[in-house]
Amino acid sequence: MAWYFYTGLVAAVCVAAFTIPQLVQVLKTKNTCGLSVLMLALLVFGDFMFIVSAIGQLTHGEISAGLPLLLANIIADTTSGILLFLKLRAMYYAKKFGTTEKLFCDNYQSYKTKIKMARAEKAASKAISKPAEPEQPAQPIVG
């Protein structure tokens, strides 16, 4: 393998690893307030396009260029996608509870119980509103 393959691997590790510390921080603190939705959406889209590009390079026999690009961007796209999901979820619940995202993030534990209660109420209302199917009379056997 040529030297640029190994350079690509080092670059791939750096690209793949740069979102992992942010993801760990968000999972620990449950706080996504410092993240930009637009930045995350562009990052997910850009990583996806790099994956498409890498697949194209691999199908044309350029393994030394395509493989590091593919592996790095699969990892980066996965972590960025998780961050984007968590950010959008926080924005949704903040809007649902009529508060700002900042207040929602700062008081996540108190809202967590409200979220659980809302889910339980929704499940209970579905169980109550589900109509029972009427019993069908047995069909006579004609012989």
C-alpha cells in the first residue's frame, strides 16, 4: 500500500472521532442546547455524500482512496445522526411543554417525569378508545 493510504487512514480516524466526545457529553448531561441544528443537519448530509462518493470509488477499484473515506464517514454520520436526533427531540419536547429549549435542557430531570406521564396517558387513552370487536354468530354448517 502507498503512503497516501495510511495518511487517509489517519485522517479517517480523526474525522470519525471528532463527534464522539460531543456525543458522550450530550449523553451524560442530556443537554443539547449548545448544538446548532443547521450545523448537525449539514454534517449528516455531508457525511452521507462522502459515503456515496466512497462507494463510487470502491466500485471503480480505488480501494486506497475509498475505504478510509467510507469507514470514517459511516462512523461520523452515525454519531452526527444521533446528535441531530437528540437535538430535534429536545426541541420537540420544549415546544410541547411550552418552554424554551434552554429551560428544557436546564430542567431536563423534571421534564423527564412529565414526558413519562404523557406517554402513559397516551397509552391509556389508546387502550380505552379501542372499540371492542362485536362477536360474530356461529355460521350453521350446511351439509
